[in-house]
Amino acid sequence: MRLLTHNMLSSNIKGVSNGFPLRIEVEKVIEKHVDFNADFLRNMFPKIEWKAFVDAAKTIGYAELPEEADSSMLDSDEFLNKFHHALLELHLEEGGLVCPETGRRFPVSKGIPNMLLHEDEV
Amino acid sequence: MATKVSNFSDLIQRVAASCHDSSQNRHGDEEDENETESESEESEEQAKDEEDKEKYRVLYKMPFRIAQIRLVSSHPEVYEPCDDSFALVDALMADRNNLLEHQPTLCMEVGCGSGYIITSLALILGQEGPGSHYIATDINPHAVWITSETLAAHGVHAELINTDIALGLEKRLAGLVDVMVVNPPYVPTPEDEVGCEGIASAWAGGENGRSVIDKILPIADNLLSDKGWLYMVTLTANNPSEICLQMRERGYASRIVIQRSTEEESLHVIKFWQDLDAQEDAKQMATTNKTASARVMESVLSQFSLLSSWISNSSHSS
């Protein structure tokens, strides 16, 4: 699971008002090379919740991202390289995603999160 | 020279075979990329041969790839690519130029099964252009795992999530999906078979096969971006014209990309997109509190009735 996906997931258990961002529990992180594409990064940037992204990257061991970012930084190759690496190349392979309100844990196995709810949570 | 001629006639035969719309051929085998090159001696005849060859190559050779059946992973609890999957991929191929121009940033498949469709979409869109990110979901845990194997076998990537339609994505992914593809469980079944574990979730569609489709449509509407497109497979029993009317009320225009009849079923692959006229109609419907104006009804129904009369005509003539 890429951090891009983490940035798009939230807990929607019945009664939870703000299930975002999910807290990451790390068991195993892997890196996979992805071809750099600046256009994709520029298109993706406005869709990312930056603070949740920076925190998630730190949790899985990457602390190179600036705490705050705005679109003017998209002209910097250095920034784009870091953004690319954190967004697409770092994968949470094993671990969990924890609902910030209820503490319910959604397992991540072989890089695939299981977001299915139990009957009493829907 | 003799061998050359036989090569060329082989080529023509292959071309003729592939024109015959044999999905087995097109979906099963990779075309041979290396045609035999001409030898050094040049004659006019030879040059003409080459020219003809090139013409056929341009006309009939697919310049891009889709998923290959032999590389699609399988599992007893996962739905294997079938006529409906082929119809959806054929629709995506038929619409390829539009898709490339569309430049989608985020693409999503709901109910990815074996991974045949999302893999094909990633291959069709290719690496050129501004790049796309792919997300695929399935309620069946075996299916997402099989999909990850199929993707890896083709050297492409999609993010996989084991979830019910888009549960967990609905908040943050709202309005971001530029292309959504869905081959839903559309087979009419008793209602209590819907959402059962394992492979039944791939086809059990409840009354008129509409239970899951009717759940997916509002979610698709929520997730699609302003320029977002939805491609969905439907069965005649699902009442596709009524699905189009429902989407029209949400401001979507629709078009049948592919219609295909097999011995067992008649499939439509329908493409939906947000349309200003449709949105205007939707507003009017909301204010006048009518379900659908006669004009809208007519415009939506016409494509289906025209098509069915065309089908019956062509089947009479053949």
C-alpha cells in the first residue's frame, strides 16, 4: 500500500465523525522503484492532505518532507523527488491502519488493506 | 521468394482470422511482433509486398497490449475472465483514443476479480502522457490477491483494497476519479445470495440483477470527478435504459460503447459522463418534481430501441 492510498482512506464505522487520517502501525515497509513523472505529481499534489501525508511518511521512517507545502514548491526538482518517493515508492507491506476515533484496527497484509466492516459497525 | 509469398499469405490469413472477431484469438495470444524482414535483393514486386504488409500492419496490428489470458492468475473462489470481461476490455480499446486524450490522473475499478480489466486498462493507457494511478477494490479477499498477481505478471501496478464497493474511500476519494470501470454482479438471483462470500459475490445481483448495481451508481456519482467517466457492463435483464435514465437524473449522459449477444446473455457496455444538458434536465426534473421529461426518456430509450431493431434486422439478414 502506497502512502497515496493511505491519504485516500478513512474509517467509516457507524458513528465515527472524522475517521481521517488512519494511524499507521508498521510491521514491514518495502521500497519499489517507480518511474518519475512530474506531471502526475503536479496533478496529484492538490488532492493530497499534506499534514496527514507528512505524518504517515514519518511513521514509516521517511522524515525528509517539509512540514508545510504549497504549489510554488512544485517547481523544485528536489521537492518533487521527495514527494515522488514518499507518495509512490514506499509501501506499507505488513501492518495495520487504526481508526483515530474508535481504535478499530484495519489489517494490512501483503500490501493490501482490509477495510471491510463487521455487521455491527455498518 | 516462395517462402516470402507463403509468409505474406499467412499474414493475410492471420489478419482475416483476427477480423473475424474471435475474442479467443485476440485475448489469448500476444501477436508476433517480429515479422520476417525482407532479404537484401530489391525488386519492384518485393517492394510492393512490403508496402502491402505495412498497410495491413497499420490497419490491423494492435499498437498496444491488453492483459493476456495465460498471465491472468486464478483461484477457485475468483471469477475468471469471461464474455462480460472481454466486452468491457473491448469497449475500453474501442474508446482508447478518447481515453488517451482524457488524461485521467486517477482510475478505479470496483470489483476487480481476476484483475483482467484493471490490468488491461493500465496497459491500454500505457506509460506515455501525464501518468495515471490505479485503484481496484473487491469484497472477495482472494480476488484482490489474484489481481495483484495478474498485475505483477504484466509489469503494471494498481493499489488494491479489500472492501465493499468503495467503503473507506468515499470521503477522501470523492470527486477525484477520472475513469471508473465496473463489471458488476448483474445476474438475477434470489436477494439472499447477494454479497455472499467467495465467488458468488462476483455474479449474484439480486432482483433483476440490480441490487449491487443500484448500490454502485450513487457511489460512482460521488467518486467521479467533474470530467469523470464510468464504463459499466449491464445485462438486458438489468433494464439498462432505466439505469441510463437514473443516471440522467444525476446529470449524466450515456452511450452504448459495445453491445454483444452471446448464447446465454445480451450485454451492453455503457459509458456515462457528466453533461451540461443532462444537468439542466436534472435541475428541471427536481423543480418540476417529475421523474423524467418525455424528451429525455425518448433520447435515452432511442439508442436501445434503435439498437435492438438493428440487431433483429441484422440477424434476419445473416
